[in-house]
Amino acid sequence: MVGAGTIAADDPADHALEGLPAEGTPIRIVLDAQLRTAPTAQGVAPRLYAETILVAGRGGAGACQGRMNLKGVRVIDAETRDGRIDLDRLMDQLARWESPAS
């Protein structure tokens, strides 16, 4: 799990995962309540992860779904609190969610 601020500042690519089969790698979750993550960011590169999920603030998924789908990134809505993704609610949401890959 990584925040949009880290993606914007460092644009991290997890080179430790290169060469591993996708089914053996974790799901990357990017928290981005204000939809700041660029589709070109290495931090959302699905080639390194079984799946990449961008978590947008409530109602934001529709705004960036098209540009992120081109990268193979799933975008979901989540509740916010004080302008940030509400992690307690997100954890509950993810616990109930079943990935299409499973």
C-alpha cells in the first residue's frame, strides 16, 4: 500500500518483483483521494503486480477509470475523512471484496 504523495515525490518502481510471475506477487494498493496519480507513474505499473488498485475518494473512480483502465489499473471508490482515504472503512471494504483474479 502506498500513498499518492509517495508516488508523486518518488515514483517508486518495485524492482525486487521483476521477473516473478504475476500470480506470486502482491496486489499494490495506491491511496489517492484527490486523484493526483498520473497513469504514467511507475508506481501503478501493473506489470510488476498481480493487480494494481487505485483507491479514489468517494465518487472519484468514474473520473479516472478510463485513463487508468488503459494501464490495467482497477479504480475503486472509498470513503474519506478529513480529505484522506478512511483506512478503517477501506480495510472493511477490502475484506469483503473479492478480486476477479481469484
